[in-house]
Amino acid sequence: MQDNLHKEFKPTSWAIDNKVSVYVATIIIALAGILTYNSLPKEQFPEVVFPQFYINTINAGTSPEDMETTVTKPIEKQLNGISGVKKIKSTSMQDFSAITIEFNANEDIEAARQQVREKVDDAKKDLPQNLTQEPQIVKIDVSQIPIMNVNLSGDFDLQTLKKYADDMKDRIEALNEITRVDLVGELEREIQINVDKYKMDAAQISFDDIIGAIQGENITISGGLVAMDGQKRTLSVKGEYKDPGKIGNIIVRGQSGATVYLKDVATVVDGFLEQESYARLRGKNVITLNVIKQSGKNLIDASDKIQAITKDMKENYFPKNLEVTITADQSKSTRVTLHDLINTIIIGFLLVTVILMFFMGAVNAIFVALSVPISMFIAFLLMPMYGFTLNMMVLFSFLLALGIVVDDAIVVIENVHRIYNERRDLGIVRAAKIAAGEVFLPVFSGTLTVLAPFFPLLFWPGVIGKFMFYLPVTLITTLGASLIVAYIINPVFAVDFMDRHEGENHPKPRFDKKFAILSGVFAFIALMGYANGSVGTGNFVIFVYLMIVLERFWLGGVARRFQHNFWPRVQERYKRILKWCLLGWRPVWIVIATFGLLIFSIMLTAIRNPKVVFFPQADPNFIYTYIELPNGTDQKYTDSITSIVESRITKVVGARNPIVESIISNVAKGAGDPSQMDLSVQPQKGKVTVAFVEFSARNGQSTVQYLDKIREAVKGIPGTNITVEQEQGGPPTGKPINIEISGDNFDELTSTSFRLKRYLDSLQIGGVEELKSDFEANKPEIVVNIDRERANAQGISTRQIGGALRTALFGFEASKIRDAKDEYKIMVRLREDQRNNINNLMNLNLVYRDMNMGGVVRQVPLSAVADIHYSNTYAGIKRIDQKRVITLYSNVLTGFNANEVVQHIETSLHDFSHPASVLIKMTGEQEDQQETMNFLMMAMLGAFGLILMIMVTQFNSIGRPMVIFMEILFSIIGVFLGFSIFKMSISIVMTGVGIMALAGIVVRNGIVLVEFTDLLIQQKMPVYDAVVEAGKTRMTPVILTAIAAILGLIPLAVGFNIDFASLFSEFNPHIFFGGDNVAFWGPLAWTMVFGLVFATFLTLILVPVMYAMNKRSIDVLDRYNLPRWLKYVPFLVLVIKIFMKRDEVRKMHDPKYLSPKPYHFFPEPEATVEEVRGKKKVDGISVN
């Protein structure tokens, strides 16, 4: 074959001619990349901003039905008018309305927030006056989940602990990285005016008189400015109390003219609000500080600063017997993830370098391997522009790119190496320019095909799409950077450092003067490291030196023998196999066998029935036990039940279990599900969290076993809903089993939900933890019925009665008392023993001035104008898109496949009869799963369309792209066989993305081979010879790119971890297999590994065979003068050949057979000016 030596890629030629600029640019990129890496915020998961807002409103003392009517419905009605809304969900409970509005993922969050704010403001005119808390709008995002809990405990009362907690809270909130700190289990100070009903009645004084007196005294009034002696002085009356004890001396004047001291009718207590929440750590009461980080700030920096504050306050401020314990520190898992992934990248990098060294020598292997860090440095520089943090998704994207970024460099450097070694008359500069020009088009289109599958992933909808968005952006950036490195930086390295005779007649290595100087330099650097106390640095330098010695005096010789003895023999053997495959009917049988293998792999997968999951789950790092009692349960009772659950869990996991980091209990506050962004404070809810140590410290012990053990242990507590689950492995999704029952008629809705629950319970479906309903119809209630005629006759309104009852029971904020730190409410209400007695409340005297009787002050007992009756009401009313909804939900037990359990339930629902007005549908995780599957199918079609378009554009043909395209279909054989044989779980998200990534790599190798075959045929080489020669020539880059990708992924697939820092500093590598990363990313890595192993065989055997079959098809059609486009009709040529005579078929199968008609595989190129003028001979090189 002859190549045009004037064919160059201009940017590469420019780079080679301006080497100094390229070296300086490379150094700048490396330094800037390292600095950017260090400054990038680091966190566990991407800070996904959900397209959701949470609107909560409090109106204390209001029943769920009244909350729905007076608060929830008016707000929902206004929100319904906003465009781009996906779903509106609401819950109306006692005192509380919570509305979640979810927008489509493509909506502008800030514009949506503004619309929500405007609509809520519009609704306020329809809401009750004097709400306890006006509607608050909260944006839901991952940063609202606490990054750590700081727990304070010791032999102190809660008031003292609260003081220390407040001081620590102030220090932590002063950090730039922190949004706020929430206290759990604390007592909130309150000045209580506990009124004695009987003394108040005797003095003929009302609550209004007491409130008015306090408001009239505890006040500061500015009088204005007084001009005196040329100065203006502020005049103010400061009447606010500093000492709450003196409030009792306020004189209260009643409407009847009675005058008493406040202390005569009430007790003034400087006390606390009823404890709203409880927190315990390992059974001891604590005050917990939930630390919430600002979005986009560095999690590890925040953690380090909080640890420093904790250490400082323990040493210099807190008493010695005050314990400060940090639990649920997210930065630990972030550090572990960063550490594991970076070490995995290093392992992959080393494996790739070693394998490349055998094929192309140590120096060339280092050129190629350097494209990995340089590409990553370029990507790091662009991360701040994208607004990305360094999280698990970004790091894995780099890991996935590890084996792919070297592909461009492999093809370019391998081609430079080959041309430079074969053409002795060409200098390295000329060889590098020609080599880069020759492979630019196939490498460029190959890179585009690798990137093509990731472009559709940029448009992944929903929360999962926002979570996965980091993957395609990082990959596209890194692979784009690798193209620049392969064509601008690598050729420059090659020009200066490539050794022509590496392996052939190589001089025997000697310990010469140059090497002695090099040894001295290494020795000096190592000694400097040891002198500075950095043992790890010194050991690392010595290790690098030993590797250089090993390569120079032994490994280099092994690699050279491999290149010049072993590998050529492998190539020749492959060439003979390929020739054998092209004879007779063998190409047809190979294609049929491959189709048969595809069908077999699908059938085997169906028979083996591997577990299909939505997102992969790792061993639990946390096990959450959620406790829910009937609505209206007092938080003290909830705490007592939580304590029982906690003691049972402690018995299961063991009080001194080395793999358990902590056991924490929360009641009311912090008891919601963090993955569902449950921010509400509900006294009937409790949560016990078991936190385990990191995976590497568990000594191979699995934590999955504890899930079922805890589930079993917490059963049997009457009237309590208990759910046990682990943390979610990916973005938030609904419950695995989630059945929504909706309708307009509430009676039909409730009866249908009860019947459906009984029906499903009776079926005893395996894998269902426990089917629970979110609807309660038995919340106790006392209803006050007012006799309007009698009340109106006395001149008493419903408002007066309601106000008096509310003040007596709930209390009224009369004023506030302030100190240097905060302000505290002064609450007026009845004494506790009197307000919790319904008879006392009904005998409450309503004091008023009767103007019909000449202004006489009268007292009328409440029981004279109202009576009571006991009833039950709904604990809460839930609505979705303005329809009342009841949800039945459950987790799936360990060992069961969620998809199979849900399928069983869906089948059972077909046999359940229900009113036509009631709608039953499966939602939750299944809904998200269906959305994701639909998107991935569309994304795959889009990706394959893009790949096909790129190839058609390159080859200007449909036949050759279809040959390569068949590789994608057949590469799935490897995936199916791998997952079936090894009985691995298939993850819908990760395996789907893996197949898409696999498609691009497979096609790239096909393009490199087919493009070279085309080049040989254009040089008038016979088709069979061209196919065999191209296979042999391109075998090395095809196998190298596949091996590089596989070796880059293997450490992640098996979870192989080495701690390189401790290896060099302590000689302890901390080797372990497994971990969270392998559980999460394993399915994707194995998909690509299995697919690539099989696809390499396809590229080297099936693609050449199918290419040759194209020529055979033309021969058969030409024999019968049929149009050549009929070769695209499936099986037509095969059927024709079956009916042909054997001798004729044998003749056509002869590799030397030529059709009587010209083939015209490629359009004839127009003659160049040189050819027309003088038929100038073209310089060339041989590829043989």
C-alpha cells in the first residue's frame, strides 16, 4: 500500500513546529488543573435542586377537615393556575397544612419560585386571619439534609445543655459554608403567666384584662428628639422588663373596677415550652445540632472547620464532663468515596500503562498514559464554569473515561511508532506529521461515535436526570480534551522522546554516566523527603527509581521480546484464522452462529432470570426505623415507644458492636425521611438511626443481615406503624410498593382503601414487608356546640367563645421579654391542672359589659351557652392534583425482587372490584422506573441514530456503516451471557447507560478497521487481501483500546482498593474488595467489560467476514444481472445461492473470483493538477 506523504493534520504540524509553546501550555494546564482540583467543592452526591417547593401553614387548634377547607384548598386553587406544574400534593393535619408543588424538570426554578410566591400571596385574602404561621415557601434541595449531627450530653439539666448548645450553634452558624443549625431535644425558654381560674373569677377579671395590663407595661416607646444645648437627644420611655419575676407586680384593673396584682391571680414562671422534640444517643438524652450546609460549598472543608470548633470548645470552654459526639458525618463517606475512586483511577492508570508498555515500549506507554491526567486537568479547569462540584458522579465519570481517553492516543502513537520504524529515510518529525494526518478522520469520527450515546443523556428528564446529568457532561468534556491531547500534545512528546530502535537491535543497557546522574538526582530528592519528615514521599521516589531500574535492566527487554517475537507470531496466527474464516460457506455459518448465540443469550437470561433493580443498592451504611403513632399522640408517649424500639434494636445489633458507629433516636423533629425531604415536625413520629462504620472497617461483615433482624425485632407494638429501611443508593424515589386510591366521594374512597388493604393482606404476597395506609379515621376530637340563640341573647359571639377557649388552653402571646441573645414569649393561659380538665374549660366565665343592663359587668359560664360531644375525625387528609387520595405503601423484604412483587400485586388488582368513581394506580418507584425506561429507550434510539449518521457521513455509504452497526447488536450477547452466567443483578439505570457507552466504543474500533480496509481497496488491493491485511495491521490498536477500557473498569467492577498514601508512608496498603462504589457502579462497569470482551472478537472476526460478504453478494447479483441494491434485502442473496449449482458457488467462493462488471466500491477521485500535468510519482510507505 502507498500513502500520500503530503497528507497532514495542520494543528498537529503546527504543534510539532512550536514545541516550546506546547510544553509551556502543558505545564500551565497541569498546574492550573491541580489547583482547580484542590479548590473544587467536594461532596458525596450532586446537590440536585428539585423542581419542587414546600408550602407549610400553621393554624393551631384547627382540625384536619377545617385545615383542608380554610387553608389547603384556597392555596391549591391559586397554585393550579401556574403553567409547567407536574403535580400538586397536599396533606391537611391537625393545626398543619403542607403542600408540595412539583414542576417539570425543564422549568426555571427561580421563575417558578416567583410564581408560587405570587399565587400564595393572592390566596392570603381567602385564608383565616391571625394564622399561627403564615404560609412559608421552602425550596426543596439536597442541601437541606443535615451534613452531620453534633450531640451534647452529660450530667447537666437540659437548660444548661441548651446554653452550651446555643454557644456552639452560634460558632458553627458563623462559618461561610453553613446555612443554619437546627436544635433537636432542646427546651425553649418561655415566660408563663399561669392564671388561676377561681381567683380570676373572684376578682371579676378576664384574660383580656390581664393581657392588656402586660402589654401596657412591658413596652418601650420612642418619644422623638429633644433639642437641648445645641444637641438633639432621643427621648424614649423604657418600660420593658429585664427580670421576669417583676412581671407579677403589674396591677390589673378589671372592667368592674376591681384592682389586683397579677401575682394575686396568676403564677409567673420563667420556664420552658413543653418539650417539642427528644433526642438520644446510645440511650442517653442529648441535645443534637443538625448542621445544614449552604448549597455549592465544600462539604469536607465545612466538616474540618466544625471538627476544629468542637475540639477548641471542648478544650477551652466546655466543662470536662460534657460529652460532644459527632454522628452521621456525611464528609466521612465523601472522603471514602473520593479516596476509593482516586485510588481506583491510579490502579487503572498503572494497569493501562503496564499493558501498553508490552505493545509499544515504556516511553510510548507513558506518552499514551499521560493523556489520562492531562485530559482530566483540562476537565477540572472547566468544572467551575459548569458550576460542578467534585462528587461521586463526576469522579466516576473520570473513571469511566480512564480506559477510553487513551484510545485516541493509542491509535495516534501506535501509528507514529509503526511509520517511524518502517521508514528509515523519514525523520521523527515527518513521521509524526504523516501518522497524525493519516488517522485523523477515523479517530475523530470514532471519538464522535463514543460521545454520541452520551448526548441524549443530557436531556434526561426529572430528578434522576438531574442526578445523572453530571455523567455525560464530564465524559464529553474529558473525551473532547483527550482528542486535543492526542493531536496536539502527544505528537510533540513523540518527536522528542520516541526511540526508533526500541526493541530491534537495542543496545544492552549499561549503568552509564547519564544513569548515574539520574540515580543521584533520585537519591537527593528521596533524602530531602526523609529529612522533612515525609517518609511517604521518600519511599515513593525510591519506588519510582526502582521501577526505572527494573524497566531498564529487565522489563524493557521482556517488552521488546514480546513486541518483536511473541506479538508478530500472534498476528500471523490471527491472519491465518481470518483467512480460514473467509473460505467457502464459513462466513455465512459464522454470521448464522452469531445470530444463534444472540437468541441463546436472550433465552439463557430469561431462564436464569437475574434480579432486575431500578438503582443498585449497596450494604446499608444507615438503617432507619420510622415509628408512626396515631395523629394527635403526645410527643412524650411517642418518646416512650421510641425508647422501647431503640432498646430492641440495640439488643439486635449489640451495644458494643465494633461495626456500629452510633444509634440515635429522634422524636418529632428530625424524625422524617431525609430522602423524601420530610421537613415537618410531627409529635406522633419517631426515628431510630443505626449508623455503621465505613465499609473498609467492617472486616468483610455484611450489614444487610441487620435489616431483617431489626424488622423482626420491632414487630408487635400495638397501634404503631413501624417501617425499617436503608438509605437510598441514588436519587430519591418513591416506595417500592405504592398504591394510590383517589376519588371525589370520600366515603367510597375510605371504604375502598380498607377493602383493598384487607384483600391484599389476605393474599399473603411474598416480599411485602407490611402494607400500611396513610389514612387514619379514628383521631379523637371534642366538638363544642354553641347554642346560638342563648349566646346571642346574652350578646356573646362565637368569636368570643372561641377566643376565650383558645387563650385558656393554647395560650395568648401577650408580649416578649428580651435579653442580649434572644427574645422570649410571655404566654397567658390557665394553670396546667385546670386547662387539661374539660369540665373546668366548660365552666370558664365569659366576662363582658352588658350595655342592655346599663353597662353592668357580667360573668356567664361557657356551659350556659354551649355543650360538648366526643367524636372521631380524620387524622389527616391527603390530596393529589386537588383530588383526595389514600395511599397504601410498603417496603420489599431483603432477598425479594421489587419488580416481581409489584407485578404480582398489579395482577391481583385486576381481580379487585371497586366503584367506577374510584381510581387505583401503582405509583412510587414503579412510576419513576417506567419514566426512566421510556427515556432510556428513546435515548438509545437517538444515540444509535447519531452513530449511524456519523458513519454514513464518513463513509458516504450505508453498507459499511451497517456492517459496523451490527456490532452493537451482537455486543449485547456478551452482556447477557455475563450477567446470566455470574447471576448478577441488572440495574435498569446503570446497565442501560452501560450498554449506551459500550455502543460508542464498539463502533470506534469497527471504524478504525473498516476505514483502513477501505484505504487498501482504494489502492487497488483485492478485497480478500485487503480485509486480511487491514485485520492484521489494525489488530494491535483494536486489542489495545479494548484492553485499556477493560483494565480501566476492572478495579471498579470488582471493588479493588489500595490505599497508595498508606502504602508508601506505612507500608500498609489497606487492600480490600467491595464497598459502596462497586455496588453503585458495578453493574455499569460489568456491562461494559462483558460487552467489550465479546465485541473485540466481533471486530476482529465478524466485521472482516461481513465486509468480505458484501463483495460476495455483489458477485451473486451480477451473475443474474440483478440490481446491486438488492443486497440490502435480508436473506435474498443466501436464498439465490442455495438454488445455484455447487460448482458455480464454489467458483464464486474463490478469493480470486472477480465479477465481470466493475465493482466501483468508491467513487473515482478527480485527477489532481499534478497528475494531469506530469503524472508525478508519489512518495509512499509500505504497511507490510
